[in-house]
Amino acid sequence: MVDMIEYLFFNEAISLKFIEILKQKKIEWEKEIEFVQEAISIRVSEDIGDELWDELDDIYDELTIEDQLMLEASSDEEDVSTAGIYLQLADGKQTVAKIDPDVMNKMLEVITMEEFNRFIEVIVSSVEEPDDRPICKVLSS
């Protein structure tokens, strides 16, 4: 069984944009609707190569912003304001951490999405692989 990379979307139109890019690049994919989050899961084989994987991640980062804005717009219609951070776990699973959209918008005013993603990756990694050494010891290793 081949390991898969999972990309989550909450808006069908945005997921279709991603699927179209996969088709253009002749990348096989699987689509599934997740019942818990009502998200659209697009899975791609990890065997696509690092360069293509990086390119897809960049595209996904851009589409995630658009997906988030559409989710917030639909939530505004319901007088509900939500935002989420997609977290990629070491075992390949993804989850969404709900956060205040005002906080998210403030962060993205001062840092790039790439910087934000690196920040989140460090937090996820630290949670999955705790290191109880003093920070000065961690920084020197």
C-alpha cells in the first residue's frame, strides 16, 4: 500500500481547482468527503517526488487561503465566525485546529503564509516529539 498525502478543502469549487492542477500534471488522486469535518479530502501518492510535492504544497497553501476566505464568507452569512489551521501530523493524518479568525488575520498581516506554516510545523513537531531539555540545550544541538 502506497502512503498518501492528504489535502483538505471545505469548498467544492476550491477542491476542483486543485483537482484540475493534478489533472494537468498527470497526477493520480483520490477524493473523499470526510463526515466529521464535512471536508473534501484529496489524496495523492507520496511517490510523486520532492520537487513536485513542494510545488503542490505551494499551490495548496495559496488555495487554502482562498478556501478559508470562502469558509469565513459563508460563516458570516450565518453570523458565525470561524477559522482553522490545517495540521499535518507525522503519521500522515491531518486535523484542523479552530482559531479566532481575527487573530489569524492579524498574524497574516505581518508574516507570510510560508512563515506561518513553518511556525505551525515546529509546534506540531514539538507536540508529537516532546523535548524536555532546557531551550539553551535545544538551540545548541
